[in-house]
Amino acid sequence: MKIKGLRWWIIALVTVGTITNYLSRSALGIAAPTLIKELGISQQQYSYVVSAFQATYALAAPVVGYVIDIIGVKWGIAIFAIAWSIANMAHGTAGGWQSLAFWRGTMGVTESSANPAGMKVVAEWFPAKERGLACGIYSMGTSLGAMLAPPLVVWAILEYNWEMSFIITGAVGLIWVALWLFFYQSPEKNPALSDEERILIADGQIKSTEKIQRVKLKDMLTNRNLWGISLPRFMADPAWGTLHYWMPLYLVTERHLDMAHVAMFTWLPFLTSDLGCLFSGIMARYLNNRGINIINSRRITYTFAACLMVSMAFICHVENIYLAVALFCIAGFAHQCLSITVITMSSDLFNKSEVATATGFAALSGGTGNFLFSMFLGASVAVIGYNFFFVGLGFFDLIGAAFLWTLVKEKEANKTSHKTAFI
């Protein structure tokens, strides 16, 4: 039986997988106040735990992306999803910060597969003009997972214990893997794909006169477009890590909220992040339909969102907790808008055979920025407070926008990109 609009069902399945990925990833941040108290962990030791994930995530991302390009997205993501779910459940066995950091690092390696795999699915299943929206939809899973984490984790802690919160969030991932393996097939093998949709997808793919070959890492590393999408990630990703791992702790230690209010407030920035995911694709397509080429459409979208990120610089300067949460919400919207924009550009600038590798390398850059920021924050926050870091996060993305405008070459991109696909 043929299914109309099958590509949108496929991206919905990827979205559910992203939800499970970020549900498990976000559990630590919500459980942090309880963990720090029960395991006797200092804020600096907590930063080591957080940084273990970020370091391994960054280092593994290009390797994992390369593996997915080689073995294919179906089994690639299934293997890594099983591994991250088990590693997340194993958090419950931790007896101190060292063992917690070990399992966090293991999860970082495996969870780094999510974005490269998601972008590879988008590149294979969607014509170029729909990729921004498709990327925005599956990336909504990052925010939805983070939204589900506070009530679920707090409920598990209050009803059972902090260990159970990791077991529950990890088990959800294993359920998704079963669904993925049962339902997913590539466009070439999927019997439910109609001929009409198959032609639509094929006609919107990369137009290139060059023969598509296996990924050559040396050639990619000398491509300025790779650095053009990677350095903005270096500047942007610390904000996302802060929302996940440090915002709940900030609200408890600096704003003196209890766990019930943490559960009430911490999901809201991820709700606005969902809107940012969708807005990124909508704004870029709107600009493109009005004659601006797709690369510049994405650069304008990124720059607009980078300007909104300045709101984060004022969080420590407002006394009203509702206003502080509102500023976190603006930052959540802005970050996901610009992040999804630059992630999508890997499919604009690289062949299908290179997309996961390029996305993984950009994730390495973003993860490195995240790691360095968290290490510095953990070592310094007790002395200088959060304000210095929030101000920095407010302006980092404007630097990222400068990288995006100066490094990415439209002429080079158009050789292998979608110059005619948007006419």
C-alpha cells in the first residue's frame, strides 16, 4: 500500500527518536539538585560530569557521522540509540561523580549520532526546498524531550528515587529503537513510497556535474564551508548546554526555587525552542521565495536570531523570576532558530554522501565550545557568579554570524548545492 506524503511520516519517526534522545540527555540537569545533595557532589565536580558528556560528544561526532555515512542510517542510528539508552539507565548505578562522569561520557559518544543521522535522513528523503522545514520538525524533538524531562524526572524522584528517573528515561529509548527498525526503510527500498513522491524527492536532490564519491576526510577538512558552519556552532552550543544543565541549578541556588517550581518553569524555554525550530525553516523559505538565494536566506535568519540571543545577557539583572524565565524563553527560541539554520546548511553545502560527516564535524566544534564553557563555568561560578557567563552567551552568536557571512562561499556551495532547486 502506498502512503501519501510518506516523507513526513518518516520525519515524524525521526522526531520521536530525537525526543527520546533529549529526554535522556536532559534527565541529569533536572536531577542535578538532588544528585549533588545525595552523592555529595560539588558544583565543580558536577561540571566535570557535564563536561564528560560534552567532551566525548564533541570528539565522537565526526567519527560517528562518518560511520553512519558508511553503514547507512537505519542500522547506524539503531546501534547508537540502544547504546545511549543503556548508558542512560546505568546512571542509576553511580555512587559518586567519577562513575557518573563515566556513564555520562559513554552517553556522549553514542548520542552524538542524533544530528548526523537526522540530517542524513533529511538529505535522502526531502527535496532541497523542504529541508529547512524538515530539519526544524525533527529538531523540535530536542525541545519536546527537554520539555517532558522536568515533570517526568521530578515525578520519578518524588515517587521513587533519582535512580529510577534514569531507568525510565532510558527505557523509552529502547522502545523507540524497536519502532525504528520495524518501520524505517530508505527511499530506494521503501514499498510504501509512491512514484509521484519518489520523483519529487529525486528532482529536488543535489544537482552536480561531479560524480558522487565516498567521503574523503582530507578534502572536507580543507573546505572553508565546513569551517563556515562549524565555527558558528562553537559559539552557539554553550547556550543550549546552559539551558539543559545549568538553568535548573541556577534556579535552585540563585533564585531559591524548590523542585516543584523547577518542574513548573524549566520546560518553558524548550516550548519556545520548538517555535524557534519551525521559525528557522519558515523564515529562510520566506526570504528565498522573495528572491534571496538559499545560502543568504539562512545567513539572514541566523543573524536575526543572534540578535535575539542578546536577551540572555540581562537574566541576572532582573529581580522578577517570571521575567527571568521569560528571558530564558527568548533565548531558547533564538538559539534553536539559529542552531537549526546552521545545521541545515550541511545539506545545502555538501553531497548526500558527505552530509552526516559534515554535520558530525560541526557537532565536534559545537561540543568543544560547550565543553570549554562548562569547565570554565564550573570552576568559576562559585567565585564570580552566573552574570559573566550569561552576558557572554548573549553575544557569542553575533560572532558566529560574522563567521557565517565571511567563511561560507556561495560560489563553491552552488557547485554542489541547490541553485536551481528554489526557482
